[in-house]
Amino acid sequence: MTHFSPEQTPQHPAPPQAPPQADPGQAARDALRALRAEIGKAVVGQDAVVSGLVVALLCRGHVLLEGVPGVAKTLLVRTLAAALDLEFKRVQFTPDLMPGDVTGSLVYDARTAAFEFRPGPVFTNLLLADEINRTPPKTQAALLEAMEERQVSVDGEPKALPDPFIVAATQNPIEYEGTYQLPEAQLDRFLLKLNVPLPPRDQEIAILGRHAHGFDPRDLSAIRAVAGPAELAAGRAAVARVMVADEILGYIVEIATATRHSPALSLGVSPRGTTALLGTARAWAWLSGRNYVTPDDVKAMAKPTLRHRIALRPEAELEGAVPDAVLDGILASVPVPR
């Protein structure tokens, strides 16, 4: 029998190595980051609003877009739906809109001599509730179950909505005639309130340049789908794995507590608000390429997550206070964990 010393040990070929597996979370992140460039084909600027909409999709939340007419709120949501390959429907909220016009209703079918359910526009992936504050509270309340439970009850029978499902509602901050103030319960259902600002000078010149060269905002054929439900699902799973230290949890609670004790506020942030801030901070951290939350992530998402969950005292409003300024003061006063 032949014996081999270590130096004489025959060299066997190494077993074939499996190819490295792509990280689905990284692939989803790259796809969602590509949204900004794709949406930029139709909408100039508004990067912060685009990022907020992506955060809401990752958190299964809804968004309230506030801005004066003509800042591309509707175009932005339509373009987002096209870039994500999501079904999109738009409802123009008016004073005569009925709840069934949104959720659907039972319709009598003479052929079968029975009532059948005809789904309303809420059965979609991305619902644009345009000028939501122009419809009476009864119709606004019809959205509450859809936004919270992701279902619609018809004649006592629940009907599930598609997944993903997000409501992007718009409202005009300067025109109050013929509008109805959104109830606190409904405002609290919105994960984020995003302000859509007027574009700066250079961006407005770019907008005019596009229109001068024949840009048609009604034609979105140039927008390609760079992500879809699969990327959203992978992104949500990755966000759920983002780590949060106990110090960060305490920091979020301290911010909420400060709003409840602020002399400028009559209503502070509820526990639903703190859980919302936790979720948006995790999504922001993941989009930023990290698997842990920092205080800066909390600060970045604090105003869009909390500005609609607080209420100013009348005397503070008379002195010119606004929610964002109050939140800035609170964020500056609460000690940041190390």
C-alpha cells in the first residue's frame, strides 16, 4: 500500500462553488432608488415628495399631499404608479360624492334576479383622492375602513383590497371655501403629510423648457416600470430586519412626550404616531443603505410623520406659529442619544 506524506498528498480538484446569491434586499433598494430618475422624466424636482411616497409604500401607509394648485401633485402620483407598474385610479372628491361612489355598491342584476357587488375605485393599488377635503365627512369616513383595515364592508360582508394598497390624498392649503376639515381620526390614518412646494427658479425654467419642446403631462408612455410589487415586498421584508436600539426607542418616545407637554400645542402625538415614526425611520435607514436606525433617521422623518398629528393652540396660531416650527423646536430641545 502506498503511503503519502503531507507533501505528497495528491491534489484533488475543489468541489464546484455555488454562485453567490444576490441580496434581494439590495436589488429592491436599487430598484426603488431608480424611481427618482424615472419619475424625473415627467416631474421636475420634488425629490423629497418622491422619497416620502416610497417610504409610505414600504410601510404600507397612506400619504396626504398638501400644495397649491398646479405643483404637479396629480402628475406625480400618476407617474409613480406607472414607474411601479401599479394599478392606478383617481377620484375627484366633490360635495355631492357619495360613499358608494368610492367603495362600490350592490347593484340589482335583472338577469339573475339578485344583487351583485360592483367594486368602486378604491379597489386598486394606488388611489388618488383628489381634493379630499371637498367632500362631506360621511364620504371621507367611507375611506377609514379601507385605509385602516384594507377592506370594504358591503352588507356586512368584508371584501379585501389589493396588496399593495395606498391612498394618496391631496388638498389645497389656501382655499377653504366649500371644504370640510378632515377629522382627527382620518388625519391620524395618514402615515405622512408631505408638503409639495413651489419649484425654485431653475426648476421652473426647466419645466417651461419641457413644455416649450412639446411635453404633454397626459402622455406617460415614456415612463417604464423600474420596480413592482415583488420589489416592494422584498423591500418591506428588508425594512422589517432593520435594527433599532433601545436608546432610539426612548428617543422617539421623548419626542412624542415633548409634544404632549408643549405650551404651543393642544394635541400631542399619540402612540400611533410613535409607532409610525419608528416605521418611517426604519424605512429611511434602509433606503439610506443601513440596517440600523440612527437619531438622524428619526429627525429626517419626524416632521412629515408628525406634523398632521399635532394641533396648535389658538393663541399660538395668532402668534404665527406653524406645526413644523414647533417640531423643529422640540427636536432641538430633546437630547439626542449617543
